[in-house]
Amino acid sequence: MIKIRRFFTISICSSVVVLCLLPARQAGAQTERQRPTPPAQRLSTISFEAIPFFSPDTTGGIVNIHYRIREDFFVVLRNIESIRPDDFLARGEMLIELLNNDDVSVARHLRTIRLRKTRIPQEQDSTADVQGSVSFAIPPGTYTVFLNVEDRQSERSFTNRTQKVTTRSPLTGFDVSAPVFVEHPKSPADRSFTALNRGTDVYFGERGGHLYAVHLPSSSSGVLATYTLTLEPEQSALGIQEFKGDSLLPIPGLAVLTASVDDTLSASSGDVRYAITNPSNGWTTVFLPLPLEQLMPGIARLSVTFKADGVERTLDHTFRVLWLNQPAALRNMDLAIDALYHIASEEEMGTFRTFSQSRSIQRFFEFWRKKDPDTTTAYNELMVEYYRRVDNSIRQYSLGNETNGYKTDRGRIYILYGTPTDTRRLLTPNRFPREVWTYVSLKRRFIFEDQRRSGDYRLIAVENL
């Protein structure tokens, strides 16, 4: 087998920034009752969340509903209302209702969805999201959230009525609303916040915190908060994560959802935002920064205690940290460890094989943590890019019905160096089929040959440009 350089670089394909060099082996909550119970929403095409919030009118309550719909839920067809050849349209309809205990609708919102395109989307296209929100002012009580989304150009539909939400008026003295997951403000002077809008969950590697509406007596000297955040990771071998903190950003005024009043939604990737009103009637909005970016995928439990003038309010909140677009190879730890063969030393591979499964998983993440270009987050961009390439090599270079593409010569070179600048396949009489991969930035050319005519291209030469 052809030997390759001792060092190689991996760079994220969407960026020209080289992350690092890797050594390569030489180849041979007030209480939970205030917040709706998180439903079993995975990384689906549609997610939503109903949040009980406080109203400026202290005699009633508000339910804010955020939703996110992946664009590919809708079928895009040529717009028959247009004569332009590049006019395509997706059409849908969304209904949101709040039902009381008698199953009677007490609040209703109907929205038309029209997404215009210049062509029919392809499978490899990146998928945008349709985001939006609606706010209902309703009497205190418990309600069922009914959400229905229909694609007008196919028979596809989505219906959910599993979420319940309880709304109430704030107490006359000190009180705290249910939380909203939001992004970090760009500066302490900001008076608006963007909701993360991931249903009841957050995504792995995401930064942000909680936004609360706090009602304080006129004589109050302010509010303090402390929290404990624990996470039980999906990989139990990694152990429980625990964080504590007491930092918060109080802003005079009440956070109000800036929901769209337009009955037609015609654009994707819009934000769900909260704006802070002018200070009045004892309202304070509190942003509580949380170390979300340090959490591994798993189940998180947060307990926050607010204190004002000797009175305490404690809120408990459970949520999931989900890994969006997790490389498939990382869901199989045996495969993930085996795929380290290209970059781990003989000694390191030996320890993986001799340790117990639990200890091997710990060593696996320790191995990657040492190479993490950004240790302030649990999300390791370099590891993700490596295993994205492992996934691609399995899809493109596996032989027969095997999943061994990452073990082949082409898979190895692709994993180490990424997509070639140029690829040519040479089919000439009386010679074995060849592939020539050229990497301009590396100034190298790799030549593979299928000597068995079975699709198994072996590396036969490496040339300098």
C-alpha cells in the first residue's frame, strides 16, 4: 500500500479556514405545572411549543406559540398562475387552536403559506425553515393546543394535539413566568431577543439562555437568580454533567412576542422575536445565560430559584439536547472507533481494543477533545467533519453490500484530504480502469487502479504537482 504523509489537514468544506493538523499513521420553572410537558418531538419536519406568558393586563394570561416547519414538507410545483418559466410555488395551510376542557375552541389562528421558488428544489439543496408565531390572550385555565399543517399540492398533513398549556394571571407581588429559550443578546443594551424555536428542545452546540417575565412590587430592590443545570448524556459512559451559576441580565419592561399579523406566510427563515416594552407597572424582563453550548446530547434538567425581597420562586424545567444532522458513523461507536485507524497511532488503537466498552467510549471522546479547535463548546467541528467524510466514504466507496468504504484506499484519501479539486476516470483498452484525484492546494495527485475490475480501486501512485 502506498505510504502517505505523516501529517494532514482537515478543513471544514464551507470554510477556507484550516482547523488544525492531525497526526496520521502511515497506511500499510416556577414549577413544572406552569410549562407544557415536552412532547415526543424528534428532529421532525415540524416542531412547535406553547409557552404560557404574562400579559400587561394582569387579569388574564397569554399563550405564545412558536412553530418551525421544514420547507421540504411542502411540494413545489410550477405556478400555474404565472407564465414565467422560473416561477414555482409551494402552497400550504396551517391551523392553530386552543381547546378548553370541553374540547371547544376558545382561540383560533389560520394562516396560508405560499413559498415562491425559481426552480424545483433538489435533494442536495440545503433545507430552509418556515418560522412563525402567534399570541393568544385568553382567560386563566388549562388548554389543549391543536396544530394542523397541510400541503395543498399533495396529501401530506401533520396534526398534533398532545401539548397542554396552563395560563394564569401573575401574582400581585413577586412572580415569574415560564421561560423562553432565546439566543444571547448581541449587547447588554439590546431590547429584543430571538427565540431559538426548537420546539421544547435545543440543538447540540447552540448558545443561548432563558428569558423570563418577572413581576416585582413597586418597593422591590431587584431580583436575583441561581441555577443548577444537570445533563444525563446519551452516552452514559461520559457521566453526568453539572453546572451552577448566578449571572443574569435584568431589563426594565415586559417582553412581548412580536408575532406577525399577516394571514399569509410567504418567506422562510424568519425569526421569532421578543421586544421589551417601556418600563411600567413593576415589570422586568430577565435573561438568564445558560451553558447550553457545553451540553452533550441527552436529557437536561434545570432548576432556577429567583429571589426578591426575601421571597423565592423556583422553576424546574426538563429539556432535550438534540444533535441535528449527526453523522451516522457516530451512532455506531464500534464503527466510529474503527474509523480512527487513519489518524490514531498503533498504541491508541490498541487501547481502544483492550478497554471495556464504557472506557473505550471515554477514551474516544478524550482523543477528539485534544484535537478540538474550540474547547469552549461540547460540539467538536473537527470530529463532525471527519465523520461526515466517513459517512460519505461509506456511501460512495463501499464494495458490494458492505459498509467498508472508509477502509478502502479511496475512502482513506477522501477522509484525510476531503473532496479532490479534480477527478478523472481513465478507461483505456488493455489497461485496468484508473481514477486520478488531483488536490491543487496540496500539490499532489493520487492514482488509483481497479486491478480486479470489481470497483475496488487501489492506490498505486502518489505524484507531486
